[in-house]
Amino acid sequence: MKEVILLKSGEIALKGLNRSSFEDIMIKNCRQALRGLGEFGFSKAQSTTFVTPVGEADVTQAVERLSRVFGIAALSRACVVEKDYNAIAQAAAQYLADQLQNARTFKVMAKRSDKKFAMNSPQICAELGGYLLERYPHLKVDVENPEVLVTVEVRDFGAYVHGRQLPGAGGIPVGSSGRALLLLSGGIDSPVAGVMMAKRGLTISAAHFYSPPYTSERALLKVKGLCAKMARYCGPITLHTVPFTEISEAIARECPEAFATIIMRRFMMQISERIAQSNDCSGLITGESVGQVASQTMASLTCTQAGLILPVIRPVVGMDKEEIIRVARKIDTFELSVQPYEDCCTVFTPKRPKTRPRLEEVIRAEVNLDYQALTSRAISDITSERVY
């Protein structure tokens, strides 16, 4: 029985004359997501993208991967038959046999976009419902909350039979809104922030700051693992790893302890902006949430972003920890994020951090630091790799 995967667009449908370019980007991302699963053909018609497996392509795995591609509101694994009622009825009974045999209730829903088809939608529903009741006499019709929803779509190029639609990732396709650089710490919040902005169409790169020997090789491997988890939604991510030991030690040596975290964050933001600008990124993304820690009070955020040119995007800024954790579990980064490997901010956290710093006092606190020399040396030693 010939199978196809039907992809339904959500927000893309509202893009007017630009809709086709958004769909093309989404299809490109789908091809990337399906690498290694075999060959698939793509076509567009009537607000639906058709993904057709060729040969021995793995359809089950393809559906799972496509459910994480942004721009897809819903998707269905369907069988395609000729536009003939008898063929449709037989296909429904056979293709959905496992579901129908193990259910108690069902409902038939029909959509007839080809108005030349002899039967209208209510007639298809009535006839097919009766046929399935004969084939599976243990079933009952439930129009409100059926266990199995049998859907028939009669389109210009064939008839498609499938069960209940699966939810897609929603949003708009990655790559349709430009590029941004994510400050990736290794904690719970920043991977969530990165995936949330990928959902708004941004291509994500990441910068991670590490301070050996204070932070271990395992901490760096953890961050690379988080990038791989994120890449299932965001597509391939370029990870820029920034050595931060010299800067961390200079801050600990030359600056008042209470200001250490704020000054570290200022260095990170300045270095990240330079990485972003050299990689065609139009903004920075952080996992900061107002009031969560001392460096994320409104006064602290004002100080850490002072002097930046690029905008700082904070998608989780108004979320509490439980809300962020729910998203982290959904995208499967939570268990990796909570592994106990320290990042450089946690290692050098002061006992009594300043929670309401003023910019002028922060500037006085860092007066003995050579910003230019320290940042230049860190940038010159950055290593970058592509994570899939």
C-alpha cells in the first residue's frame, strides 16, 4: 500500500505573497531532518506538503523527525489510493486495521476538495462509517470523543486515508528570520531559549565559555550534547567555545568579589557580540529570567548589556523555573542540563553578589582590567565546530 506523509502548515499560511518562500525553507529543513533515512520526494498542493518515501525509506522514523521541524502545524502518515469509493473503503479498513481492532469507538471525517468526486463529504462519512461497522462490528460511532478518527481527504491527485493528525512543532521555519547567537551555559534555561527562538525562524549559533581547570572536559561534552539535542529542532548548530580562564582569574584578582558575576557577564556579552558580528548574526539570545538569580535582576541586566550594539533577546525572561523546566523536558534537554558539571559562572560565584548594581559603580569596580587585551586573547583562541 502506497504511503505518504501529509504536512499541514500553520502560521506559514498567513504569510501572503511570501508564503511560497517560507514553504521552500521548510522543505529544505525537512530534507535536512530526514538525512540518513532514505530518499523522499516533496511536492506542494492545496495548503499541504506531500512527503513521498522512495524505496526502503524509513517512514516511521521520518514522521518522528518531521514532528520536530518548525513550520509544521500538524502531520499525518497516510495511504494514497485512486479516487474511487470502493478503493477508499478497502484502504481505510486495511490501513487502519490495528487501530480499529483495538478501539471501541470511531468517527469518520471526510474532506472533498475535488468537487468533481461523485460523493460529497457527508455521503462519504455515512457510507464509510457503515462499511467499517460491518467490518468491525465491535465498534460504536462516537462523534464527540472517538478513540479512532478515520480521515478521508479527496484531493486533485488522489484520495488519502489516515488516522488522527499528530501535532507538529508549529512556529515558522528555521532560517526564515535571520541568524542569532545563543549564550549557551550548560544549564536548563539557555537551551530552552535557543529552541524557542528557532521556533520564530532564527538560525542558531552558540557560544560557550569554559574555564579549565576550574571546569572539566565533561562540562564541555555536556554542552556539545545539549547542542546535539537542540539541533533536532534548530538544525545544525555552530558551537564557538571561548576560553575564559584568564578573564575569570583576572576578575577574581582585580575586582571586588560582590561584582564578579556582573563583570563576567559583561565580558561574555562583549565577546559574544564580536562573535555574532563576525558570523552574520543580528542579535544575541540568553536564557535570563528576571529575578531568577542575582545577575538577572533588572539592575544587573542593565549593567551586563550596557554598550552593546546588537539587540539581546531573552525569550524566557518572564517565565518561572517550572515553566522553563516543562519546555526543557519537552525538548529532552532537562536530564542533560542537570548533570552536575559546573560552568565558569557557578565556579566563580561570589558569596554575597551585588543584586542592585549601578553601572557607574560596576565600571569603577573593573577599572584595573584591560578589557581590550583580555577579550582579544580570548577571541583569538576560540574553537568552532558544527554540531548535528
